[in-house]
Amino acid sequence: MGLYDWVRVDIKCPHCKSEVKNLEFQTYDFGRQFNEYSIGQKQNKIVEGHCNMIAICPLCLCSIRGWLNIKECVIKDLEVFRYGVNLKEHIIIKESSKECQEDAKSVSGDEDGN
């Protein structure tokens, strides 16, 4: 994935609606030196505007993309613009679990889950 910086944000997941504290949103738009920031903190790379951020909800594995709003070098807030669940990755993570096998049976109607 390369070098990045991150901003910790308290957010309500747009997919599962859970409150997630200190979710780590990653960005390539700052200095790429593994620096950690938070809302309200000053950074020196972007004076005004937006930077692209991405995170994964630890509860539902939803990918969350957002714009980090910056004014006078201060991180103001995060605005979510897209989110989604990658079902293929979710299935791979749960592949060997009994729950996943049961899910496959119920969806396919096949006893073997095929």
C-alpha cells in the first residue's frame, strides 16, 4: 500500500450504523510519513480544500471513502461520499466458518452450499 498518513475520526458507519471511535482514515494527500492527525488539528500540506480519505469499518468490513475538509491548514471534518461492502472479501474472511457454510446453503438451496 505504500507510505501514507492517517486521520482518526469518530464516525457512524453509513452501512451498519454503528458508532466507531478513532477510525483510522488513510490518505496519500499529506506528507506520506506515517503521521497521525485528528479533527481540529493543524497540518501543513494542504492550506484549503479537500483530501481523499479511505477506511474500513471494523464491525461490518464496509469500505468508507470521504473528503477531509481543510480550512487555513486545520482539519475541520470528514464528509462521506461513498461506501460499500466487498462481498468477495467478506466471504473469503468467513470462508471456513460454519456461519458462512450455512449462508451458502440458504442462498443456493443446495445441501453442499454449491
